[in-house]
Amino acid sequence: MAATVAVDNLNPKVLKCEYAVRGEIVIHAQSACSNSCKLNQDLYLLMRSSIVTLGTHNLLVSNQLHSSGRYVNFVPAEFKVCSAGFLHGISQVLALCDHPDLLKKEEIKTLFSADSISRAKQILALIPGRATGAYSHSQGIKGLRDAIASGIASRDGFPANADDIFLTDGASPGVHLMMQLLIRNEKDGILVPIPQYPLYSASIALHGGSLVPYYLNESTGWGLEISDVKKQLEDARSRGIDVRALVVINPGNPTGQVLAEENQYDIVKFCKNEGLVLLADEVYQENIYADNKKFHSFKKIVRSLGYGEEDLPLVSYQSVSKGYYGECGKRGGYMEITGFSAPVREQIYKIASVNLCSNITGQILASLVMNPPKASDESYASYKAEKDGILASLARRAKALEVAFSKLEGITCNKAEGAMYLFPQICLPQKAIEAAKAANKAPDAFYALRLLESTGIVVVPGSGFGQVPGTWHFRCTILPQEEKIPAIISRFTVFHETFMAEYRD
Amino acid sequence: MAATVAVDNLNPKVLKCEYAVRGEIVIHAQSACSNSCKLNQDLYLLMRSSIVTLGTHNLLVSNQLHSSGRYVNFVPAEFKVCSAGFLHGISQVLALCDHPDLLKKEEIKTLFSADSISRAKQILALIPGRATGAYSHSQGIKGLRDAIASGIASRDGFPANADDIFLTDGASPGVHLMMQLLIRNEKDGILVPIPQYPLYSASIALHGGSLVPYYLNESTGWGLEISDVKKQLEDARSRGIDVRALVVINPGNPTGQVLAEENQYDIVKFCKNEGLVLLADEVYQENIYADNKKFHSFKKIVRSLGYGEEDLPLVSYQSVSKGYYGECGKRGGYMEITGFSAPVREQIYKIASVNLCSNITGQILASLVMNPPKASDESYASYKAEKDGILASLARRAKALEVAFSKLEGITCNKAEGAMYLFPQICLPQKAIEAAKAANKAPDAFYALRLLESTGIVVVPGSGFGQVPGTWHFRCTILPQEEKIPAIISRFTVFHETFMAEYRD
């Protein structure tokens, strides 16, 4: 009998799916970490101090953001805890919610801040039976959705409704859900920016649809040009593709741009005119570094145009994995859906219900990050200082890396206006491209692998995100600890010079 | 322009999917709860004291199990915390892991048990950077997988390997993953028991495969008969279906039976001979109530037969939502995969990686429940007493409900040997069947809705799980608080007698 299960009799959609951010380079780095005893001591030390060990960060780490599996670059060597503030408070609130018995004890007043205690009490009061270990409503706990809706309303200046919120285990399951809903077969297309976060290509492949690419314009700072989107849409339609939705990632991943408000108006009008669902990945909404840029949610843009429920189906994704909090291992997030008819919403609810509910800790976190301390709250000053400190540090790190990359031979690098990434272009010498071909690698993957082996630094090759054919890039997070950036830059520079010396044409 | 998104242009697989345990009856109950002010006071009180409010339980509740969205029946009115023990310790360990800073404080010694403190330290030492808020390896944190593998090995007496463990947000995502892997199109079939837990039918529908039913034999206590499975397999094959896998739920949901060891040997041999993947839903492995029954994992059965990696692809599912712990809102679980080739395993890893990782709190919980205190541990005696107390109480509740149902006119009820359910058959009068038809409901759904409206008690109609055509059932959990069972039985009995008086032929 033939093998029961073999690669050639698996679902071809699975085989087609690719996922670069956990792809070859990362697997190689992981394996180097776990086999570190086999490596020479120098590399091992570097591994421990400055690259991925997947799952290594903590947001409590004062005034720095962490790395992690997704932002695979560098990892803080130590675990430094700041003394107070909202971010520290997040973990206090979660601890109290996990073990509500603590709230009966006097001793907690010396261990937890008054704000954390009162937040935990408020949250537990929203949870039927105070039971953080029970299944919730499949959209998430109603009281937490109310809190999130209220946070959205304060952010946008337009009302939001708890019934529109679906709490999810991070943003990814919400993206899969919408792809599953919209894609019938390979004749259904989804417009996706290139470069893109590969969740989109992976999810479209897994659900058997067609990715319709539109290219972001690197020469205008990764601008989104409606004319190109329209051209791609028309081209896809001429090939018989029923284009159902447009994905916009704002701030951009991996490209780090922040859309201008005018551009967002054009996108919304375009989607309405063309009958497209707008899937707005807004998980980096807190991560804005450019002084002249501001985050505007697509929900706000839609409502500002006077569009109501009849005009545009819109899904806005948010996650607790980003921002200045970065609690990615907690897997919290939500999607806010507006502009869908009641029967379609019922189908969305049904799919959500098949997995019962998202994890309650993640639900609590989503409600916390959408409702940080207010100006009138006791902890506001420390929260504000902490948040501003983290975001300012991220901005400095982005700038330092951008400047450093731009100085290197053959590398050009756009500004990081937002998100957590730089996506420099690297003009590789022909000799390097040939060496890559001989090694059966994409040229940028070849470069990234050499970088990893020489320095312990992990970047993700641009080929995993998509790029204009013939151009090569890599994605680099801006998350290394600020004080380590000079050493990283110097190590990177030495590697790059050596690489170029070896392969220069 | 036509509506951008309407039910008639959605993915037909989504439309086809049904999910009864969060279906009409549950939605109706939810809506009654949240609109309780509109109900008469009596029903409102009842709602609060004895039915579903989704997400209302806590496992810490001494000597009782909770209800929840999934086990939709009855809900404890209050939240009683037991004083010590492993289950209490679970929430202590989670709180310490959420906020590791606590471990530096002397005061915790009066708030947390010594065991919890030492467990939390052990767990944090397994997590790179002690960062419980960071993404982990896509299979889950390696140290936690090691702990789970060691728990499996102690359970089975055969080795287990951390590389075979995939930690998941509850068991459901692991089921979807395997369906996604195996199902190419509607010509791919999956053998599923009827009655079944509707996750299976929903997942097969969502992935576009064919459910190949085999019927459990109610007259032999929901026995699984290989001859029937073989007949259904051959019938499906004769219709051109490529049957890829056999689902076994042991202990059974919704049917509560526990498979005999001999029967399990036959199932394993059958799968090997027929080239089927064995998908073993073993989430109720701790829930055994019959003195003459014992849980044997299929992994143990496979290895006891001397089968190795070449012989049988097997997936074993476990969850932190069941057992005596029931931490369903934490969404923890794992699948152990054995018997798959390296290239197939890579595809499984790739799909897992698209959602980055499961939530870390759930991962920690899965490692805890697979490694309860050992006989040599200080807390063993209290853990053992607590666990035995809960399981004994569940057994008494199952018995009380079984006896009560069996006394009712037209109802027959098999023993609950395991899991958390009874699945009584109800012989409905013709007049009731006609009234149901006039109301456009399945007869058992009609009965369940009347029950809910009259008593506030929620049961899930058998038609959501599948049943021999022309028979009617309902699923009832055994989770109501033990002291409330007499009142529930009496209320149920009054309803049933009134219903029968109204509809008796």
C-alpha cells in the first residue's frame, strides 16, 4: 500500500503556503541556539546576547522593546524590571485576575499598585462569576468588548459598538476567518500590498484564493498609489478574478511607512466604488515615529466621509503584540467589523464559535491596551512617561539603524515612520547572485544566511515578503536594546564590508 | 452594483458548516441572560442560579466542576474557593508566571504555597528570558514540551518526544490543522462517530471534505463496532471517496462511553490495515467514572502492539479544558503526532507557524496538568484528595442524573462511564413531532427550547451531534453543582411531565 500520508497526497493549498518569518533563516537560527554547545564559544555568546531565541522578551523590560519570534532580530540578555507604571501594571492586573483570591488579602497592598488592584477588580466584575478560566461568549466577554468599544470611540471620535468586536488569539486568526469567509475558490482574489506581511499570502494560499499584488512605491517611501491598485484590480478582473477585498497594512509591515490621511480617503472611496471589503491591518497603530505623521484608523476615515453601515464593509485588526506593550505571547487581539449585513455577521459569528472563544488573558489584555490610564488617573504621569520613553527610544533606534544601513555600500534605506521595521534595499553584486544560485538560495536569503553565520544577527530576506523582481531587501526590526545598537551596527558593518570584498564585481 | 458581501457570495463551505453547541438553543439562552430585565423575575433568578451564562465557572470551586459555554447546562451561583491543593495551586503558579517580579518579594510566602512558588520558578527557568509575554517556538516552549512528553511517558509507560508535541489554543486548532492538511477536496473523507462532537463535522465542512459517518451502538452502551466502521469505509470507497482518517473520541462526547482496551487494539489494527490516520480525541482522559473502565491512550495501544513510527500515523489530542481542572477559558492543549514522515511533519510545522504560537499561559497550564504532584511531593496528599473528590462527585452527579432521566416517561439513558455528558434518548410523541414541524424545528430542538423557556435549563439537542434517523436525544452535562442536582431533577421532571401531558398521543 502507498504511504498513508505523504507530501504528494496532502492538501496542495498547504504545500503552496509559505511563511517566511518562521522560514529557513529563523529555523537555522533556532537550531543554532539549541545546538549552541556545538558552536564555537564566540558565536554561542553572541547567540545568547543578541539574536533570537524565540520567545525572549518582556515588556516590563524598562524603556526598551523586546525581540521575539516575529521580530526576529536581537534579544535582551537580561530581564530588567522597571519599578512602576502602566506596563508593569499590566502584569500585575493579569496576576490578580488569574488568582482573584489575592484580592482578599491585605498583604497585596505592598506588592501591587492601587491602580492595578482597582483595575483587576473592575475587570473581574465584568466577567460572569469572576471566572477567568471559563469559556466566554465566542466574540469575547461582553464587558471587555464594551471597554474596547469605548477605547475605539475615544481614539476615533466616532461611536463603536461591542457587538462589532470579535476578540481573537492575536490578530492572525481574524485574518484567517475573513479569508475563509470570502474565498470560494482560486477565482476569488484579494489585493495585497507587496512587500506584505506573509500572513496574507499564507492565508490566501491556505484558503485557495488568488493573491492580487499591488506594489508599494519604494521611491516615494513605500507609498500606496491608487492608480497602481486600480491597474492591478482591472488586470485581475480581465483575467476573470472576482476581487473581493483590499488589504492595507498601516503602519506598514515590513515597510514601516505611515499612510497620509488624504491617501486613506482615496483608498476608502476606491473600495466603496469598486465594491471591495477593506481589510485594515492596524496592529502598529501606536507605533508612529515621524513627527509629521499621525495614525488614523480606517474606521475614523470611513465615518469622516459620512459613510455608514451600508457603504463599506470594513474590518480593522488590532493586537496586543505590538504598540509599546508588545505582549505577543499572550495572544490577544480583536477585529472590529462594520458594514456587514446581519446574515453575513451570523456566518462570521458561526466560524468564530467553532473554536469556542479566544483566551481570556488575551481578552483582558486587549481591553487594557485599548484603555490605558486617562489624564485624570493617578498613574497617568508614570504611564505617559513610560510609553513616551519607549516610543522615543524606538524612534532613536530606527534612526540609528537607518543611518547606519544607508552608509553601507549598495544599501539604501527608507525612513521608518512607524511599525517596528526597516526594509533596506541591497544591491547585490552579480558574483554574489551567482554564488546564491549555486547554493540554490534566493540572493537575499544567501546574504541573510551569511549574516547569521558570521554575526548571529537574524534578518528576514525580502523574498519572503515580496519585492519588485530583480530587487533585493531584508527586514530588520528596530527592537534591539538601544545600548546594543552601536555594537550591532559595527558588527553588521564589518560583515557587510567583508561580504562585499568577497563578491564585489 | 450587487452587494459586495452577501450570504449568497460567501464561501459555500462556511455556509455548510454547523456548530450546534453554540447554536440556536445556546444563543437563545445567552440572549435571555443579557435581556434578563425583560423576563419575569422568576426566570431571571433561575437564569442567574442555574443555567448557562457562557463563561461562568471556576475550577477552584471546591469539590464541584463548573459549567461553561461548552458544557452548557448549569452554572454555580457563587464562587467558592477551596483553601489549598493543586487546583488552587494552578492559579497561583499562573499568577507568579504572569508577574515574575513577585518572586523577589518575601511577602509572597504568606500568599502562595511553597509548592506553587517552586513550580513557578521551575517553569520560568524553562522559558527563555523568563518572558511569558513573548512569542514562543511555534510548537510551544521547548522546556514545557519536555515536561509534557515526560507526563505522557509516565502515563503510558512508553517514551514520548518533545518534538512530537504541538501546543495549541485548546484542542480545536489542532483538529482544524489536521483537517486542513489531509483534506484536498470533497472526495477526501474522514470517518467520524455518530453521535459526534460537532467540531468534527464543522471542521470537515469548513475544509471541504466529506464526513463518512459510522454509528455508535446505543444498545451496547455506545459501543464502537469495527464491522460497522468497515462497512461504512467500504461504502464510501465504492462511492469514490478516498477515506484518509478515522476520528475516535474516547471517552466519548456526547455519549460518555469509555472504550474497552480490546476494542482499541482492533481499532488500531484496522487503521493500520486500511491505511488510515488515527485522530484520537482524548481530551476526557482524566474523566473516568466506571469502576471497571480505565483510560488507555491510543499511543500506548499502538506501542503495546509493537507498532513503530512506520506503522501508523496517530494524532492524540489533549486539552486543559476538561479533566478535573477544566480551565477552558485559558485555551491550552496539545497534539502529539507520531508516525508521520519528516516532510509531512515539516508541513504540519509550517501551518502551526502561520499563527506564530499558542498562548503562553495555556502552554504553562498544559505542562501543569500533564505533571501533577507526584507521590513524593509535599502537596501530593491534598492534590490527590481534591482530584479524587471532584471525580467522585462527578460520578455521583452522573449517576443521579442517569437514574432520574431513566425514570421519565419515554426516556432511556446509558451510563456515563466517562467524559462529562449524558446523552439520553427521548421517544417523543407524534403530536410533539408535529408541533415541532409546525414550528420549523427539529423535534429534539423543539423539546430543548421548551425546556429552556420553562425551566432555564439548557441542554443541546441530539440533532446537533447526529443520531440514528428517527431517534431523538439531548446532551446534558454532569456539571451542575452537586447540591443543586435534586432541585434540577425535580424541575426537569415537572417540565417533562407537563410536556408529555400536553403532547401525549
